[in-house]
Amino acid sequence: MNPRDKNEPPSFRRLQNEVDRMFLELMGANRVVGRGQSAFRPNVDVYYCKSEGAMIARLELGGVDPASVDLEVEERVLRIRGHRVDYGHRDKVYQQMEIAYGPFERRVLLPVEVDPARATAHYHHGFLEISLPVTERGGSKRIPIVNKDTETDAWATPADARPHIDRSTEPEGADE
């Protein structure tokens, strides 16, 4: 029992418990995994960039290996799947645990048709930025991720000199 609880009236504790219960209810079952644990759900910003003529999705993925992230566009839905692994010691005893680990999936409904064949994705300093050029026709294609953390001066590298990692396992001609 918290020492300050001794001075709080029982009605206040009941109110606090009710507020906590409602908060957990609003978070939903997919957000709260168990007592003291929560599912990892990365934050995402989506916006239209006029200069690129593209929809941009930017995700906060600190601690996530970009090689473990799978990106796919189908029609007007961008799907991002991956996993943040906890590499901690087995004998740990937490004083405080706020960082969420585990698998995640985000689906983003795009307001316009995009060209998945021209889409690019770059990972830098814990952020994954996906550029989806706007087009009249849609389609389905996997998007490779370029890890800028492995480049010496990532922001100064021209776009055409950036290495592209093709992690596609689809047979040739599958994206047509």
C-alpha cells in the first residue's frame, strides 16, 4: 500500500479505481496485454508532401531492426508489420517498466491512390519514413527499407546513390 493512501478517504480510492478501469477499457484489448505490460503500437504521422507529389508516412520505431519490418501497399492501404525485441537480461527485476516490446502491425488508409512500384522507405535515427508517390492507379508491392544508420553521412547522400535493399521474396513478375 502506498503510504499516502492512508490519508485518502475510501471514496477517493474508489473514484481512482473507477477512472483506472475506464482508462484501460478505452485503451482496448489490443493495447493492454497484461498487468504492467502493453502492446507495442508505434506512432505514425501521415501527410501529403507537395514538393514530392507523395503521401509520406513516418513511424517512430526506436529499438526496431529495420530488417524485421515488412511494408506492403495494397490499393489504398499501407500495412506496416514488425517486432521490437527485448534483449534484456533474464534475471532482471523492474523498478519501472514503460517500454513496450513485441510484434506490431499498423494499417494506414491512404486518402489517394499511390504507385507502390515507386515507393521508397528509409530508416534513420529510429524513424522510418515511407514515401508513396500519388498516382491514378494502385497496385500491390513490397517496399524495401534503406537503413541510413549504416551510412556515413546519410542526409548528405544523394537519393540515387543510396543503397536499396531488396528483401522481396515474391517470384519474378508478382507485382505486375
